[in-house]
Amino acid sequence: MTHKRIQFLFILVTGLALYSCALIKPTPLTLDTNINQWLSENKFDEIDDALRALDKNDSQFKNVLQKKDSIANKKVEYIKLTSASAKKYKDKDQWQKALDTYNAALENIKNETQLKKERNALIIERDEQIIELRKELLLKRANALISYTRIYAKLHQLVPDDYIAQYDINHYEKDRSEVAANLNQCGDQAREKKQYTVARDCYSLSNQLEPATQKSTWVNKLDIQLKNYANKKRYSELLAAYKNAYKKHEYNKAKMHLHTLLAINPAHKQANIYLKSLNKEINEQTQEKIELGKELYSQKKIRQALNLWEQALLLDPENNELTQLINRAEKVSKKIESLESSQ
């Protein structure tokens, strides 16, 4: 028998032996001991695999099978404890410990959806913070390099042939080029994510370090875009303020908000529509109060007429007719008061 055949037979016999061992069911006592050990180590996947392999109708494993509900409850508690522990670490800014807590638990329960979801959310939040910190460092580094420009230019003028000075200057120029390239990339990425303020800052600093037409173009485009966004936000705020004032019947405040918006953008369609409608409503209410006041005045109900006209003047402060009516009514009212007091 050749050496290779002997080796093959040995492997075959060993494999068959292991397979036969795998088919041998553990005794109830052995399984119970194993489950208790796995529970102490939170190895719930091991327990689930062992329980799935059992025949539910096998009476000798009845005591073990009766533990399923208790095991399920302990599994739920373990998941809750993992979530709570990870959150505590995160709240203390111990992000890696929080991540390690999830990873350790997912070794024991590999397909636990809740823990996977929480871990992924933690990784995303951590990575976003890392990106922001790197961006901040890049911007600070760029500003620092820009602030050194005058110093290195002066140094070159003073000692253009000095080896050490030129070495420092070359190193500085290399840094400028590297940071400018990173800033340009930062601008491209921010623009794709619609982070236009960040994109504008990145392009602007990159252009200061290494001027280029394309960078200037992007800075100008983004400036216009950001101004448009700022205006739209302001329009929205003013329209909301107008609607709130109108709802409270504070017509002068409502008109003021519309005039402010139209001062920024005279062609704003919605604001013009609202203003036209508001002016019409104010005019109708003013005229209604004027006419009713005149009727009361003709009936010698001077104070009531005066009260109505004063209300109307709040609606239309620049109405000359109202001013005249109020002045006349006040004079008459004072005469009446004087006569009443002398009697």
C-alpha cells in the first residue's frame, strides 16, 4: 500500500469518525449543562442551534425544552442591556467602546436586526463627525497657509540664494499645492451633496492658494445660488409673518411684512397678490366704518362715531378723510363735555 493511499484512508476514517460523533445526540444532562454554560457566556446562537436539533416530541428532553421561554426572555434582556451599555459609552464620547459592545453582542447573536441597525447608525454618525472634523482641520490649515504667504514672499526677497530658506519656501509651496487640491476635492464633494456654503468656502480658499479660472467660476456661481437660497428663506419667513398677523387681524403688521418682502423683490408674485387683496379688504372695512360713523354722527352719537373712526384710522393711518372727521368729532365732543360739566 502506497503512502498516498494510507494518507487518504486515514483522512477518510477521521472524517467518518467526526461525522458519526456529530450525529450522536447529547444526553439531557449534558445538553442542560451546555445550555447553562452558554447562558453564562451569552452565547444565544449556540443555544438556538442546539434546541433546533432536538425532537420536540422527545420526552427525555422535556425539561430542556421547557426552558425556551426563559431563554428567550434572557435573550431580550441581553439585547436591551447591550443597547443601553452602548448608548452610555456613546454619551460619554467613548465611540469605540460603544462599537465594541455591539460587535461583542453580535458575535453571540449574529442575525439580531435591532443591534445591527443600532451599530450601523452609530458608525454612520461617527463617520459623519470624522468627516466634519477633517473638513474643519483642512479649512484651518488652508487659512494658516494663506496667512504665511507674505512672510515667505519677504523671506524669498531677503535671501533668494539661501539653501535653508529656499528649502522652507519649497516645502511651504508643496503644502499649498496639496491643500489646494484637497480643498478643490472638498468643494466638488460638498457641491454634489448640495452643501453649497461648504463648497463655496472650499473653492474660495483653494483659489486663494492656487488661483484657477474654474475655481473662480464656481465661487461666483455658488455666491449667486446662496443668495437666492437666502432670499427664498427670507421670503418664506416674511410670508409666514404676514399670514400670522393677518390671522390676528393685525393688518398694519401684515402690510409691513409684505412691503418688506417687496422691497427685496418687487416682482414677487404672491406678495403682490396678497398686498392687493389686503389693501382691498382694508379699504372696504375702512369705508364701512366711515359710513357707519357718519350715520352715528348725524344721530348726535358723537362718541360712538369717534370710536368707529379711530378704529378705521388704525386700519388706514394715512386716510385724510378720517383725520378730518376725527378732528371735527373731537372738537364737538369737547364742547359737549364742557357743556355737561358746566350744568
